[in-house]
Amino acid sequence: MIILLQRLANLLDNPQSRGTFGEMIVKSIFDPRFFGDEEHYLVNDIILQTPDGKTHQIDHVVIYRTGVFCIETKNIEGSILEFLEYKYNVYSVIVFVKSNKPKDCGPEVLDLQELKGYVKNYKCEEELTSEQMKEIHKALTTYKEEAGFTKAEHISNIEKEKSK
């Protein structure tokens, strides 16, 4: 199924469509049918605003017993929780949907097929409890609903920063 989705992603000509489709593929990795029935939470496409007014868009946040993972999806050729006053470790990951990650990059840059194992087997200092995972998930989804930033607002914010 995932290989079929990867091949479909290759057929898309529009960069925005490729990006959206790539994010759908990564999202599907965390569907219980593929990830397993183990407790985990997923928040997709969240825009966070830092105290200085800058916004940051994150494709996926996965909350699992091994930690909180911020995932940036790349479908191209070739400490987010600070605002909530949480002290959990957050791990950033970049995922290349077309299995074309650059050579000699760090362990946090993955091909799609490496993502599930990376999250499930990550060696963290202290695993999150079920209650902690639920608390983080609720805080992120509540923030996302209440803040209500649109992608257009986020892009406008980026353009303002670039023009400074």
C-alpha cells in the first residue's frame, strides 16, 4: 500500500500537490493498521506562534512513549512545546517520501520506510506515560483549534520576517 502511494506521488507534477500527497503518505504510517495498536497520537499540520510573533508550521507531531517527534515531510526530487510550558524532550525528524535522502546526513534525516522503526525504537531517557501522551495531544489539538492560524497567515508572517 505505501509503495503504491509512493509511486502515485511520483506522478504528480504540481509541487503543492506533491507536498500534500507526501504528507498524506507520512500520515498513513501512523494509522493503527500500519503502526500497530500501540498507544500513540498524531497532530497534523499545526502552526505554532512563538512569543516573538513568529509562526512555524509543522507537518506532523507524533506523540509516542519514546517521545514527541516533529516530522517535516519532503516529497521532492533529489522545542515546539516550549510555548505550552512543557519540559518534555522533542525530537525533530525530516522524512523523504521518495526514499532519496541525501547521503552523509544525520540520523534524524530518514527515508519513508525508516520512519516507523525510528519512532518505535528511539532510545529516549525516559518514556512518556499514557497520561503524559494524552496531555500533550490535548494541549496541541486545543492550541491548533483555538489559535486557528491559516497557511496564508503563516506564509505572510514568513514574508514579513524575510523583508526585515
